[in-house]
Amino acid sequence: MKKKYYLYSVLFAVYLAILVYFLFFAEGFRENMTGAYRYNFVPFREISRYIQYRKTIGYNRVFINLVGNVIAFMPLGFFVPHLSK
């Protein structure tokens, strides 16, 4: 049981490191390539902007954004219950 907890802890740390990298440091994935960092800390603001401008940017891009957000945070729902025991 202790080995499982250690494995989950290590995998969770790796997941968090990758998540932080993509959220804050992966410049190739940014929409705003002006050189200035612009972070959005208001929940659902970017998602609502995507939905609002769906006809302009295309439904495919909105779908990829929404699915990407769900997939990016799915491991959090897996690791937290296993590590909180």
C-alpha cells in the first residue's frame, strides 16, 4: 500500500510540473504572441470568450479548447482521492 501511495505521489508531482509548465511557460501554445505575458486568473473568462466568438474563430477551435481543458484536469480528479486517503 505504501508503494502505491509513493507512486501516486510521484506521478502527481510530475503531472503538476507538466501542468504548470503548459499553463505558465509554454509560449508556443499561447494565443497572444506579443511578447508580453498575460495571465487570466478569472475562472471561465476564456471559455466564455471562446463561446462568445465561436462563429469568428470556428466551432472546431472552441471544441478543442473545451475538450483540452477537461482532459488537462482529469488527472487531478484521479490523483486527489488516491492521495487523500
